[in-house]
Amino acid sequence: MTSEPLEWMIQNQIVRRGIHNHALLNALRAIDRRDFVPAASQSAAYEDRPLPLKNGQTISQPYIVALMTEQLELDSHHHVLEIGTGSAYQTAILAFLCHSVISIELFPALHEVAKLSLAPFKFRNITLIQGDGKKGWEKQAPYDRIILTAAPQDFPDSVFDQLVEGGIMVAPIGKAGYQTLFKITKTGGKPVKESICGVRFVPLV
Ligand code: SAH
């Protein structure tokens, strides 16, 4: 059963803001955000905001995780690339809803913590990679879906190239401090961009 504070988070921050996708809400119930929040922030695990990780990075606000996941329109056969593992909370939500997830994290310390946080869930469809994801991850391309959880300043062409025709990429794009969240669909080989909202992500470095 979902813990009361977790259900409160889901109802107040996610359903109330218009996200009703059943599979997604079930993923949020099955994957407790608290299991990905560092010890120092445990009491704030269900709050409506990002929380600090090591290396000056953050675990995204729950609503943003839900919104980006919804925009990806995931299916159980999708092969997904995530750039910026961070806490691996978003990674676990993705893995719950799709066929396979490749997730790249630049910082070794975060990559190690992500491995530990995911271990109890025994996911068999997640591959964690420690490395630079700025140019995507060619080895396992193409991907049906791509999600960036750190923001490039400009449109990431080389990442977009790794998307299948008809595939969707969700990414914050823009300068440090304020970016636009885009849903980008590959149509006839070209990006069709839809802006979702303003966001504040850590930069893709
Ligand atoms: N979805 C994650 C968000 C983490 S913040 C969560 O909710 O926990 C974004 C992450 O992207 C950070 O962990 C940061 O270290 C990572 N990152 C930044 N630049 C990167 C790069 N070039 N390659 C891979 N990861 C990167």
C-alpha cells in the first residue's frame, strides 16, 4: 500500500495539476521518492521542490518528473535514453513504464549512489553508465524516447540524431538559471518542437 505522505504528494502536487495517467500514477506509488532522497533531506522527501544531491546537483521536483514522463508517452516496448541519472528516481519511474532504460551520469559519486538506491528494486531493464552524455550514447542507439534531466544551452543535435523516426525527446533547453521544457518529435527526420513550460534545471556540463 502507498504510504500516506507519498499519496499526499501524488494527489496534491501531481493529480491536482492535471496529470491523470493511471500507469504513471501507479509508477509514482510503486517507486517511493524517499528511497532516492539523501539522508540529510529525508524529512523533505515529499515536498514540492527539488532537493540537493552531491556535486551541487539536484533531484527534480516530483511534479516535473511526472510531467516529463507524461510528455514522453511511454509504452512497454520503448527503449529509452536518459541523460543525467542524478538520484535515479526518474530512472526508476521510466523503467517501471518501458522496456529498457540506458541512463548516463557524469559524476562518479552520483553514479555510485544511484546504483545503491536502485539495488533493492531489482530492476533488470536499467543500464547505468558513468560518462559524458552530452552527445547521447551511440552504442545502444537508436532510442524510442530520450529524456534530458540537465539543460543544454542549444538544441542537442547529436542526441536528437539517436532518436527513431516518430520518437519523442523531452528536454529543458536554454541558459543556466531559466530554460524552456520542450517536447520534440522526430517527423520526417526533422525536429517538431512544442514548448511545455518554463523550468529551472542544472546545466548539462
Ligand atoms: N532526474 C534526476 C535529475 C538530476 S540533475 C533526478 O531527479 O535525480 C541532472 C543530472 O545530470 C546531474 O546528476 C548531473 O550530474 C547530470 N549531468 C550533467 N551534465 C551531464 C553530462 N554531460 N552527462 C551526463 N550527466 C550529466
